[in-house]
Amino acid sequence: MIVPIPNESYRDHYVDGYVLLLNSIPHFDTFLESAGVEGSGYAATITDRIYRQLFELSIDLKGEFEMYYKPEYDSFNEYLYRNFELPDEFIQQADDVYDQYEYLRLAYPYANFLHGDDGENRLRLLLGEE
């Protein structure tokens, strides 16, 4: 599941980031295949950067909460509310989805490929969601 995070200082459809709710992180080769990229050219380099932004450089919300912050906060919702500017709708549901997904990652992809009207749809295709 993908939860877009709007950036209120831009147009309404602009997305600043995403919360990715996943049960597994796709292998890079699978991600390349989903993107329709072959070889090691420019497209592979850009796809590698997108992959790293989404799965390696993103914030592991669930992992960090479990490892560092659980004793400080009464709930996962409270941790998200106090530390991240996430949509209220997501924060209100966070405890409900906490046990449903292995990974809850907060990603701020730099690539224009994932911004704009079709960014969320492109990301869904890359992750195999329809």
C-alpha cells in the first residue's frame, strides 16, 4: 500500500513523499524488471537511484519505533504525530496497519518521475500494485 504525503506549499496534486506499507522489499532486479529497464545504461542508473531512495535511504518508521522510541511513546500513532508531518488520516490508522505490514517506510524520492499527477501511479506499477 502507498500513502502519498502532500506538500501543502505546492499545487494540490504535488506529492512530497510516500509512506510505503510493505510485507517485503523487492529485490533490485525485480524492481528493474517492473520498470522495464534492461542493461546498465542511464535508465538503470536512474532506476537504481529511485530504488535506493525508496528502500535504502527511506526512514524505517516501524523499525526505528521498535528499536528506539517505543518506551517513550504510548503508541505508534503518537510517535508519528510528534515526529513526522504525515497526513492525519494516516496517523489515525497507523496503529491498525502496524501489525499488518512488515515494513512502514517514509520515502522522499528526489526524482521528478515520482512527482506530479502520475507519480503515485508510476510508483504503484513499480511495486506491482494495480
